[in-house]
Amino acid sequence: VIIAQSVIDELQKLADSSNGEKRSKGRRGLKLLKKLKEKYGRRLVVNSTRYEGDGTDERLLKLTSDTGGTLVTADFNLAEVAQVKELKTLNLSELVLALRPEVQPGETLLLKIIRKGKEENQGLGYLEDGTMVVVEEAREDIGKEMKVVVTGALQTSTGRIIFARADKKQPLKKSNQHPETKNS
């Protein structure tokens, strides 16, 4: 695995930012790199070649081209440019979409309500893959596990949101395809 020095430089710049959100992302990225180094040891190589170019994206494209490697990214636009340049690419966002469990309207899940939603009577929970579930009539159930019936889904630029309603009457449907679904 090759990590470009320009990526490490950018993470350090973010970690030193006065913007709290950027600083948090930078620190999280550096912590992840440290874990990868601990896990892969010498198999994780930092490429310190200083490529010319405007921004990290352009330098990553040059590194990928020079090494014949695969560019692994969650940046949709960078992945598209890499594909136009006929570089091998693994788009993590597409991978996440392909691997996430599908939930269908009418499906019953067992979900822990974590916090209140935006609307007056809503509670929020999360699937194991991090997908937010907005549950109607669940604000008073914060901290509890409850049965919910999926009513729909919405794809946003930041991810998918599942909508559900509290289901205190129906038994839980058996399902083997969702790790967050439990049988009662």
C-alpha cells in the first residue's frame, strides 16, 4: 500500500486548522494512518516523491499513473477523472453503496433510538452501516430498543436516510439479510 506524502501533508494541514470540523477530520485521518502503519508495517510505504500540480488530486493522479497502482478514494469527482485518464480506481463511496443492506418499505427492524429528531415527535437511530433512521412517534423512546416499520428512504448528498414509524403491535418479521434486524 502506497500513501502519498502529499496526502499526509494535507491531513497535517487539516489537523492544524483553526476550523474545528477540519481539525477533527485531519486528526481522524492521521490516527487512521497510524493504525494502518501499525497493522501493515513495512507493507505501507510513504511515497515522498514531490509531484508538481495544482492540489493533492492532481498529484495523486500522477502518482497512480507513475506506479501503475490503483487509486482508492471516496472523492467521486477524483474517481471520475481517474477513470477518464484510464487509471485503475476503487471508489469507496460506490463500494459502501454496493455493500450496504437494502431495507424495503414494510420491513420491520429492531432499532435503538439514540436521540430526538428535528420534528416534534421523532426519534433517531442508526443501522450498523451508519445509515440514519428517522422514526415517527419515537421521541419518548430515546434510549430504548423498539420495533419500527420502514416507510421509505431518501438518498441525499451525504448518504441515505431511512424513514420508519414505531411499531408496537406487530411481531418482528424474520430476516437473515440485515445484521441490524433481530428476531423476537
